[in-house]
Amino acid sequence: MRAIGVILAGGNNRRMKELSHKRAISAMPIAGSYRSIDFALSNMSNSHIQKVAVITQYNARSLNEHLSSSKWWDFGRKQGGLYVFTPTVTPENSNWYRGTADCLYQNILFLKRSHEPYVVIATGDCIYKMDYNKVLEYHIAKKADITVVVKDMPLETDMGRYGTVKMNEDCRIEEFEEKPVIAKSHTVSCGIYVIRRRQLIELLEQCAEEGRYDFVQDILIRYKDVKRIFGYKIENYWRNIASVEDYFATNMDFLKPEIRNYFFKTYPDIYSKVDDLPPAKYNPGSHIKNSLISSGCIINGTVENSILFKQVFVGNNCYIKNSIILNDVYLGDNTHIENCIVESRDTIRANSYYVGNDEIKIVVEKNERYVL
């Protein structure tokens, strides 16, 4: 493909509460065995983009560890490759990334030293499948300066946390509002952009000269009447995991057969780092109903409508319902978990009782297990 890829994975969000205390949002576990960023990386690989940069910043240890080898997404090759960029202190600059445009500008040498004519920019906190080639073909056909991937959201969606757009009959974006109080449109930006590489370099250098740092505010919104900015509308599954409620709902979507089949049994595939773990073990007396159980788990109790990530131990007479148990959790005997998200590496003592009533409850025990 005639494009390089850039995945923005450095942000944090207070709406994720305790879940983002350990990791970047792009490293959030999804569907039992995946991370959020796996979907963007797999889309890049499946679109035959050979050179991809991931820009990380906030709480990036587990994310950098996940990206330690590029072979899982087939980027380990002579041409191209997977590049991970973090904020770097130089004689000219000692700032962290101050925004999405600034993080691109601080790594502008990556853009200047590339030879591909186009750049595909995506975020690492969205769950979707996409062939970026189709977006690029649309971008060229429309003779666009920038193409933004957009999606129509249900009317009941809270639009206050999205960027909303209004397009004319030719799909050219006429209005762009970032997190509006009162939304004029239910068409949202998916955070995926296609732009010519040389033009991106020019816009970033202009923003840097003027002390502007945000890609949406200072490029898309500021230049919407100057540049030809078009929207490419998608109909397939797309979700952003920018809040605890969205994260919970996105994982629960994978309990639906049609969603699982779309992502995992329909070409192209979604790839992730593979751990060498034994298959899940179901001991006598265990009962499983409509749940995803990952490798390395040992089940002794009852699990209903839940997702258990890798290496979860469920003790005797435990009852887990409508919950997400993250990696490497020990649940003691007679534990009751309902409408909860249990943080990774927790040890839940026997006879514990956690139920989320009005909202999803996040269970964090301050008793992590360390290997000496």
C-alpha cells in the first residue's frame, strides 16, 4: 500500500477511572485474549501497510511490553517495520506530547524520512475492522486534502464525548464540533484520517510555529473551510472504549455470536501477542453459561454471561455473573461477583461479595502478587 501508518496511543481518560491507573487505554484487554491496540495494528497489517509507528506516552509500560515484538502483526520484515515512539528529551525540546498534533510534530523526522505518498492516522482505543485501502481509494477519487472516517451513531448515544461532523451531499465536511454540549449531528469522527504525507508535514510545521498542538482543533476544525476535508462513512461495527461503561459494553458485545463471528471467524483476522498457556480447565462441579473463558484459567464455580481473561482461578462455590475478570486474578472460595470489573493481578479473599447495582463496580484489591 502507498501509505505509512501512525497509531496514536498516548492518551489518558479520567472516565476510565481505576482501569487506567495501571495501563494506557490502548493496552486495555479486550475479548479475553486481545488488547485494544491489536485491532488498529491488525487493520494496518491486513491493509498491507508495511511501516507503522505507534506513539505512546501515558503509562506505557505494559503497552511497550505488548509491542516488544512486531512478528505477531507481520511487521518484522526488511522493508518497513513497527516503530514505537515515546517522548524524548532533546537539546531543542524537553516537553511531553502536548497534543495529537504535537506528538506527530515531535516525530516529524519519521514522516520526512518515509517515501510513501500518504499517511493513515488511527487511534489505539477503538474496536473495529477496516480495509484502509478503500479509504485511500475514496480519498484519491474525491481529490481530498484530508479524509475522515465517520459513522452514524444511534439517537440515544451521548454525543458529548465525540467529535461530530455535518456533511453536504458530496460528503464534504462543512461543520466539525469537538465534544459539543448540544449535538447538531449524530455522525461522529472515528479518529481515522488519510492525508498526503507532504501536506501533513506542512500543516504540522505551521501548527508548531503558531504554538498549536491539537490535530482536531488546530487542523481539522481550523482548516475545514480552506482544505477539502471529506467524510468516509462506515456501517460496520465500531466502538470507542473511552469510559468504563463503554469498555464493559464493548467486551459484553463479544458474548454475541454475530460479533464474535465477525471479528474472529471472518477474514481478515485480528492478531495479538500469543502467550504459551494451557487451555482452560473446568473441574467437576463447575458450570459455565454464555461466557468467554481464556487460556490458563481454572474454573471450579459458576460463571454466567462473563468474560474471564488469561490465568484466572475461580474457587469452589464462586458465582460470577455479568462481569469481566482481567488477567491473573485469584478468586477465593464462596466469592460472589456481579456487574463488576475485577482488576488484573488481584487476589479476592474467600467469602467476598461484590455487586454493582446502579453502575459497573471496579474491584481493586491492594494485594498484588509479585514473583521474586
